[in-house]
Amino acid sequence: MTRFILARCGQSALVLLVMSFVIYSLIGLMPGDPIDVMIASNPGATPEVVAHLRAIYGLDQPILLRYGHWLAAALRGDFGYSRTHAQPVLTVLLPALLQTCKLMLTSFVVSVVLAFALGVWASLKPGGVADSIISLFAFAGISVPVFWLALVLILVFAVTWHVLPASGIGTFGDGGVTDQLRHLILPVTTLALANIGSFTRFIRAAMIETMRMDHIRTARAKGAGERRVVLVHALRNAMIPVVTVIALSFGGLFSGALITETMFAQPGMGKMIYDAILGNDFNLALTGLLFATLVTLLGNLLADLAYGWLDPRIKL
Amino acid sequence: MRRDRAVSPWQLRWRRFRAHRTGMGSLAVLLLLVLFVASAHPVAWWLAVDPYETDLLSQYAPPSAAHPLGTDDAGRDELVRLMLGGQISLLVGVLATAVGSVIGLTIGVISGYFGRRLDAVLMRFTDGMIALPLLPLLIVLGALDLTKLGFSAEFAHSAAAGFWRVVIIVALVDWTGIARLTRAATLSLKERDYVRSARASGGRPAYIMTAHILPNVATPLIVAVTLTVGRVILFESVLSFLGFGIVAPTPSWGNMLNNAQELVTTAPALAIYPGLLIFITVIAVNFLGDGLQHAFDPRSER
Amino acid sequence: MSLVALDDIRVQFPAGRRTLTAVDGVSLDIGAGETLALAGESGSGKSTIGNVVAGLQRPTAGTMRFRGKPMDKATTRQAQRAIQIIFQDPFGALDPRMPVSSIIAEPLLIQRIGTAAERAERAADLAGQVGLPRDALNRYPHEFSGGQRQRIAIARALAPDPALVVADEPLSALDVSIQSQILNVLGALQRARGLAYLFISHDLAVVNHLADRVAVLYLGRLVEVAPRADLFGTPSHPYTMALLEAMPRIGRRHRRAAVIGGEMPSPLDPPPGCVFHTRCPKVREICRVEAPVLEPAPGRPGQRAACHFKE
């Protein structure tokens, strides 16, 4: 078990390292560079001054060398300064990370719980009325553009009916929990609806598959109640493929969070990365992307462990 | 057994597909959508409107005989813009899927057929890709400065470059599923006796891959490719919506919602149309995939 | 000169950290126009030898010669034309995406023989020779029964006018009534074309029906090679005897109780000495230590067996 965990951690670290280099190189290819931004406020800068500045900041060195310097600093916990926030990157990033985790976890729990209920219900009678309606709903969930779903929700609940706030995380001057929760409703609904479709389909498919298996028929033959058959025997087996798929969707969940946060003006990681890229804030964008990757990799790692725990055939 | 006419496996599937009601329905919807976007130029001519000319005096005009769906934030005809934007969105969907499929197919077949170390490296790579948060990565790719890659400034800022950039970056992130599927199919196909007898007769790998493996991989792949089209259209729309995809003045269903916050309060209908069209397109594509899955189900195949 | 000569062939596969020896020290000749049968239980290495002859498996050690020449590039190309293979499972042997005419003509296409029209004509001709219905050519494999599919596979193998067809258990997936039809097709083609067959089968009744010579394999080693009549009349190796005893025969009331007990040892871990000693009724001390050589039995020059106590 320990060896397995260590091996998987090593693998994830390797992916993270490779990704850090890829992102580092890509960020360097974005429009403008730190010097351009610096001299924008000083139109009198001569080419000599620019070259000098480049030398000071090491921008004339080959990319591998610059990456090495960056990596060495990052490993010491120094991710540089955010240009747009005029603060160390981590100071900006950590509250945003917390905010995103709050959004992602809440909607993740909501969508998983609902998806299990709907998926199991649909699987009880494949082809029945409930199954057809749930399938249609699931298809709609997969097919809807998330940003547009957010737009429609804002239009209906905030603009037309005025029952929920359209953006932000709290009303100014009101720090109450109820107020904060009210601000979470639309973002969480959006993100949950975006994921529920594919989860439901996977759970339904896995349940139908397991219900066909021999040991379920044995359990039925032995006179186990239908409720027991479905909830104990089938669900446990169906969990195995479902957990893998759901955990692999962490990357997708983050993408959804980016859209949701942008639409609802939530100060999370997604919006932060988006604003950083728009505002040429290279350090912040780079670090934000890396943390996004890290969160995703951790999700996948957890999935692997859960898989090993659920599947009795894998003795770790 | 003895029929007058040869029934190919494809004909059998077409029969099964026709029996699938939602599949046929979505095929009809998709054909209508294609017809809709294809009529952009005739309709613009008939209404005598220029979909690119801004007219700030007639901003957000309500529907009228001259503008059946009203005008947008720059006074342009919304209906014709929707048709033109649909052309771009659908085209990106099909082209990016095609490019991604070619990448995935090539990597999958080579990886599955030759196996060993190449296979291990490629599969680690696709595993890594699958786990990544794609949208932030797409945004970075969408924000790249093409002049830093050695393209001329003129090209980098042209509409064509913007279009192909979206096609290519979406294709670059969405080939992994197809690669894995192809690899798995290739692994089992290369042990089939018909592949072995072709090898015994002197068939080279290139011949075997094109004559035996690709045609047989096509079956499981068609469903996956269809679903990819839907996903790609969503990717394009969100990228364009965020401003990193298709950029104005070229319309796409995604970038028509660029100023959504303003639309929601001033012209809610304009916030609905483009997204609704994306939604209808993608749901039709996904139902089409479902119908194809049914038609191609190996369990219903002899 | 023999058509194909195998000399001291060994085939090994990596199996985790260990090595699986599927075939060891096999030397065999196949003459033009003859039918050599490879008999033995499953796992004895019959199919592996078939694959080596058909060019699908590179031997780990040992050499193969085709018409006396070692397998260099040019000879390999000749062999790819002159040696074709048919398989057991008639459902997996035909590409479901190809119409029958393309399947039959495929070897010609691969070897760039003739024009497209000539190949199509040849495919039609061959389809007739193996007894396929006239309208078969434009149809797809899924429309045919197992026996007819095997006919298609045979027609395909005959397309480049081969000198040898490796038939790897071509009957065992078919119904008994179909088996005899296919056997008759194979026999008729051999007489008409002077074909040689390397006929791989675990069914000794079939082997007795069509083989000229028989090679018996056990755990990747040849244990007996003899003309058919000798092998079935006066078997020399105790394993051959056991196989013949186990053969169902008309007129015998009971199949005799299994003469050899136990199971075949794993090819990952073959026993030392004679590989058969763990199950041999005649086993003595020497069998556990020294591997016997394949050589003529006393007084039977044409019948070779690998046993210290052969008859």
C-alpha cells in the first residue's frame, strides 16, 4: 500500500514538474513581457535602457536557465510578486484558492448526491418513464454551455425575479452567513448542473451493468429484498467505475469553476487566473495555473486510493 | 442467408439507426441547423443588411420587418449575425474534431500496433493530458502572441489566424480520448486472424494499418468522434465568450455573448439566442452519438 | 529437396521475469505435395511451429530454410507467396469490413500480382473451386455460415498459388458434418494442385484420415515422427501410445481409462531429463536425468522417437 501511494505521488510530482515547464514556456509566449509593461509608463526609455533592464531581470538568458532560477525560487516558496495586486503571489492566491475550494466542494457534493439518486432511480427500470426523463435531463446537462446557463440563471433569478444576488460573495456591510449562502446559491447551482449530467449517465450505466451480474441474481434468488439488492449489492460494485470517472472529472470541475467565477464575479482561482492572463500578470497566472494543476492531480490521487479501497481484488 | 442484394455492415447499421427515434430526430435538427447557418448570405441579401456594418443609432432595436430578431449592441442585424456565427461555430466544431481525430487516430494506431516503449510513453502522456484542467490551459494557448512564434504581425492579427488558432488549440487538447480508444481497439485487432494472415502473405505494417485496422477502428470511433464535435463546439463557445477564441468582427455564437452582463439588463433576448443555438446543436449532436452507439452496439452485431 | 526445413528451432516468450519456452529443438522437413500433421495436446507448441513456418513468429534460435535457402529478404518474399495460412476460427479469420472478393484477392494485392480486373477474375475462379455460391463475391463475411467462411479462408490462401498451406486446426470450430465437407475440399485441392499441407490438429481421427506423416509434440519437443500407418499401427513412444489409447474408436465399448495420469507440466518450468517423465508409465531413473534423442526405433528406420525405452 505504502509503495503504491509513494509511486503514485512520484508520478503526480513528475506530471506537475513537466506541466510547470510547459506553462512557464507558454507564459513567455504571451503578448508583452515584464519590460514592456515597465517601460509603458516611461516612454523615454532608450533601447540601451531596455537591454539593460532585460539583463538585470535575466530575460536575455536561455529559457531553460530562467526556468531553473524560477523553479529554485518556487521550491523555496517564493513565487514572485503579482504585478496587478502589488503583493506576493501567494498572498493573493491563497484566499482565492480557499474560495474556489469552497465553490468546487459544495457543488461537487451536491452534484454527486443528486447524480447518485437520479442515476440509481433511472437504472431501476431502464427504458421506463423516469429513465427517459432523467436521461433527457442528463443529456441537457452535458450539452449546455456553462456560461450561458449562468447567464440564464442570472436573468431569471436576479434580473427578472430579484430573488437572488447576481454576483459577488456578500453584500457590502452585511457579513451574515445567510447573505453569504445566498450568494453561493447560483454559482453552486450552475456548477452542479454542469456536472450532474455526465455523473448521472455514468452511474446509471454502471448500475445497469452490475444488476446484470450473477451475484446480484444470486442475492435476489436468496430472497434479499429489492431495496437491499439495489442499495447494498449493486451500488457497491457500481461505485468502482463511477469513482474513477468522477475523480477524473476534477480537471473539468476546475474549468467549470473558472467560468462560474467569472460569470458571478466570485474572487476565486478561476477568475484570478483569467484576470491575471488578461492583465499580463505573469507570475500570478503561472502560479495560479500550477495550483490548479496541483488540485486536479490531488483529486486524481484520491480517486486512485478510493479505487483501491473499494475494489477488493486490488490488495495493496 | 440468400438475398438478392449484398447487405454491407454499414447498411445493417443504417437500418438500426433509423429505428432509433431520438437519433433520427437529432439528425433532422442538425440538418435544419446547417440549412439555417447556410442561408446567412441569401437572407442578408434579401433583408438588404450588412452584418458587419455598425450603426450605433439603431443599437438594440426591437424586432421589425427589416430586422426579424432586432439588432445587437452595434446595430447589426441579429438574425444574420446568428447565421454567420453559426457557420463559424459549426465549422470550428467539425474542423477541430477532424484535426484532433487525425492526431488521436495516428497516435493510437501507432501506439497500439508497435507497442512497447513508444506505447508506454504515449499512454503516460495521454493520461497526463486527461487529468489536466483544460480550460485555463486553453486560455493560455488562446492568449499566445503568434509573433513570438515567428509569424508576421499581419498574419497574427488576421481573421484567418484567429480561426485556425482556435481550431488547432482545441484539437490539441481534445485528441486523447480518441487516441486511447484507437489504441485499445488496435491492440485487440492486431491479434485477429485476418491481420495475421495478411502478415503471413507479406503485408507491411502500413498496409495492415490502413486496410484492416483503420476500417475496423472506425466503428467504435464514430460515436466518440460525434461526441467530440459537441464538446469542441462548447470549448469554442466558451473560449470566444471569454475573448480568447474567435474575435470580433467575425461573429461566433460564443463571442456574441461577450458583453453578456450588459445584454442581461438591456436586451435579454440577445443573451438567449446564441446560447440556445449552441445548446440545441450540442444536445442534437449528443443524441446523434447515442443513436449511433445503438446502431453500432457490438451486442446487436452479428 | 524439401520445401521447408526447420533446423533445431526454439521459440521463447518473455513471461514476466521468466521465460516461456514454447518450442525447443524442433527439426522437421516438409516435402512438396505431402501432408505433415502436427499432433499434440493444447499447449504443446503445435501452433507456434505453424506460426514459424508461416513467417508470423521469428524463432529465438535455430534456422528455417525454404527450398534449401536460408530466410534472407528475397527468400522471405518468395515464402510469403508460397506459404499461406488458414486458422481455426472462421469468424475471426475474415475482415468483416471487406467483401469476399477482396478477401480472396488480398494476397495478390499485397504482393502486387496482376491488375485489379485479373485479381477479381481469379477470386471468382477460386470461389468456384472451393464450392462457394455464385453470388458470394460481393457479400460480406457476416452473411456466411462457419463452413462457408472456412471455404472463403481456403480460397484466400490459394490465391497466390502456394506450394504449402499451414492449416492451424481448420476443422475444430466446425460441426462434424461440415468438417468432412471441408476435409474433402482440402483433399481435392491437394490432388489437383500438388499442394503440401502442414496440418495442425489435436484430433487424431482427422490426422489419421489425411496425413502422410505425423509429428507428435509434447511440451514443445518432438516425441515421435513417423509415417501415418506406422505411427497409428505400431506407435513407438509411450506418449503416442497414450494418445492413441485415448482416441475414441468405433467398435470399442468403453474408452479405456486414461493411461496417463496428471497434467502437462507448465512450459515455464519444464521437468529435467525427458520432459514426459512426470507422466510416463515406463519411467526409470535415467529419464529424470538425461533427455532422450529423437532417433529411429530399433528395426524401424522410418520411425523416429525420443524415448530411452522406445518400442
